[in-house]
Amino acid sequence: MRIDGRCHCGAISYEAEVEPETTGICHCTDCQALTGTAFRVTVKAPAEHFVLRGKPTIYMKTAESGRKRAHAFCPTCGSPIYAAAPENPSAYGLRIGLIRQRKELQPRKAIWCASALPWSTDLDSLDLESHERQP
């Protein structure tokens, strides 16, 4: 599926071909801390179909296993863009909130569920409100 996205301020943008069936939710504590919320939703984009415009800042995260991941974010607005292998990545984990076609990318799996916040896997009991964007 062809997609395009951009950070909140527009300094970073991209186009990619993604694999919708790879859209997933991660509940690990690193994803909670790196997003500042309960979980992260990503979709996989093969490197050969990912075109980035702008220069993100890279934060290199080292897992307990010693494995490193490059986390890219906008240096101006702080929007998280992707995570990938530090060198010669074969794919990018794009952050779904920046993708214009995000409504079409329904998560198909959830991982690290043992770390999930108890309320984050059952949102059916919430009171839902709809707000329109202010001009």
C-alpha cells in the first residue's frame, strides 16, 4: 500500500510502500517511555520503498540484550518518525500517527502484552467524545 506522512511541523516528510498486515501494537516498557503513552503502533516499510525528506535526529537505544535500534524523530517538533537497524536497515517501523492514510492501517497483532497497562487492552468501556478541529 502506498502511503505518505509528515511530522507535526512538516520539517520531515516521507513516502513509502508499506505492508498493512505488519501493522501492530507494542506494549513494551521501552515503547511506553519512548512515546510517552501506553503503547506504540507501527507499520513496516521495506527500505527500498521508503523515501525520507528532511533530516531527523537519531536516538540510539540499546536493549537489555545489547541490540541497538535507531529511533528517528523531528528535531523541531519532536514527532517520532521511525525505528530501524542502526546501519543498512532492511525495513523501517513507521509510526502510524504520522501517516496520512492511518485510518486504513488496522493493527493485526499486539506484542509484549505482559507489559501492557491493564486498561490499555480494553477501551470499550470508555465514554467516547467527538471533537472537531478548531480553525
